[in-house]
Amino acid sequence: MAQQGKKDRTVATHAGSHPHEHQGVVNPPVYRASTVLFRSVQDLRERYRHKYETVTYGRDGTQTHRLLAEAFTALEGSERAIILPSGVAAVSTALLISLSPGDSLLMVDSAYEPTREICDGLLARIGVETTYYDPMIGAGIAGLIRPNTKAIYLESPGSLTFETQDIPAIVAAARQAGCRTILDNTWATPLFFKPPAHGIDIGVYSASKYIGGHSDMMMGILTCPAALHKTAAKMAHGYIGHAVSADDAYNALRGMRTLHARLVQHQETALILARWLADRPEVEQVLHPALPGTPGHEFWRRDYTGASGLFAVVLKPCKPEQVERMLDSMRLFGMGYSWGGFESLMIRADLKTCRTAKPWHAVGRTLRIHAGLEDPEDLIADLEDGLARYRGE
């Protein structure tokens, strides 16, 4: 179904859907396969000429995976997408196709912790040097680029601290130096920010979060230009051996159909909670890209079309047991390391050990909050009770 010129919510609803190719069935079939048969030697030969573009073996993906990739690229505006078993798989694949021994990587200092582990572990072992940079460096990143710098990695807004980066300025410096740019766009999704439209070379996503939307699947998605697709697919499926269940691909595609409706609600509820918390005497600062005072707010206003449900709260100085009392008896806010599902979450965030280029100085302890799809009044009531326990009442 053609999507050119359609609005995002329409694209998310219809892209990758071809009912009349499947006897009129609205949702595509789930093709589970390891072995794929060929009609003839000539058929085998022709299809292997286009490996990774067509179905040749289950590890590389079936028709179900192809339809998900079709839908995702239509929404993001990219040329190709590769379906992977986790967000970390998308991150590692993007880095491995961009870097070789002896190369240097510029990694944003606010990156997702497993991304830092890849840099300090896997990349270091193969002889790739990582330099962490201040998320708010903007055009100043040109001063960090060296002759062997081959890639600049962005995550905007950043994990835990939610700085929004000046993406156009960093992309301009990267292009001037011939560096590839990689962006973790999980927070915004392609609904609220489109990496290709801003000059980003590779987009990475944890589709386990908003794309799936129900906290019941693991998946990553990597998007790239057509010229990089074969290299990325060979790395992911051929060299590393990543494979994704067709059932998960189906669930992700189904999740895309409600992505707009869910994200609008996540955004609305998160802003209600963030503004309520900002007025609380126990709170020092709310870190939400859509609120003035959060680093990079002006860039969020300029470049993004919306905000998701994830943000953070910096409490005023307190004892650890106060925070524990608050968290231990929350009724609606669960404690868990993921986010992007229908349920609200709250977890402590330790920012003292995850920054190296520019230490993060928070007055008090930080809580990361994901606003789910519950009624905001019920969530506020849960927060009221939690803050009463925090005060020892």
C-alpha cells in the first residue's frame, strides 16, 4: 500500500499491510522458518544474488520480518531496516559496521549503560578507542574529531539525564570530517523524530519499548541507507548470527498500529506528572525535555514533534532509606529496568558512575519515571502516598 504523502498516524496504521496478497486477511501471516526451499537451481542462484533483500534462510528473516521492516522504514523515512533480537544488538551492529581496529569513536557521555559497556568492553578488545563527549557540546565536537575518528554516536534525549543534543550541529561537523553518525532514537520513536531527515546515517532502536508497547517482547531495529544495508545485514545475520522470532516480528508490527495513540497518551500523562512533581517541595528538579530548564530544551522545541513518557526527577538531599520507603510500597509504579510498555515504572538512577566526560552533579537522588497508560489522577495519588512515606508520615 503506497504511503507517500500520508500523515504519520496513517502510515503507522497501514504501512506493511497487503491484505489482498494474503486472501484479504488484515494482519499479515506469521511465517516461521529455518529452511526455505527453492523451485530450481536458477531460482536459488537468483535469490542468493539478492540475499538479505529476499527470503533465503530463516535467520535472515521471513516475509513477516520484511513487512515489519517495510512499515518501519515508511514511518521513519529511511531506506532500509534490519530486525534484530534486542536494542543492544542494534547498537553493537551499528558500531561494528562503522569501526575497525585502530579507529576512534566519539560516544555521547549520556549514553544508555549497556552502550557504554559495549564501548569499554567489546570495542576496546578489538582495538577501537572510545572518547566520551559532553552531550551539550554541539558544534564544538569538531575539536574532538581526529584523523582516525570514524563514527560519532548520539543518544538524544540522553538516558537518565535527558539532555537533548544539538543534532544538526553535530551532523554538520561529522559530515565535514567524513564521520558516520549513529543515533539511538528509542525515546522519541520515528513519530517524534526522524533521523534521516536530520542527516543521521544510522538509527538504532530498542523496539522492546514503544514499538512493542506491551512489555512482552525483545527486539531491536537498525535503519540505514540502501548502500549500507547489505553490510549491516551480513554483520547482524551472517557474522554474529542474530535471528528474531517471526512471532515477535508480528507483535512489533501490531504494536506499530497503535503507536500513535499510545505515545500521545504517554506524552500527556508524563507532562501532567512532571509538572505536578515540579511543584512538590521534595523535588529539586524535573528532567523532561519538554520542560524549560532541562538541558537542550531549546533543541527539543526546534527539532522534535513530541515527547514520550520517560523522564527523571532529582530529589532534594535525603537519606537512602527515605527513597526506599517511597519505592517499596508503590501500588501502580513498578520497579523495572525497561520502559515503553503500558505500565508505569519508577526506579533509582545512579548518575555518579555513568558519566566520565562531564560529571553529573545532582543535588539529591534521582528517580527515573515512565508514565504508563493509567489514569493520571490515580498515578498522582500513588505519588502522593509515596512522598508521604518518603517524609516518614
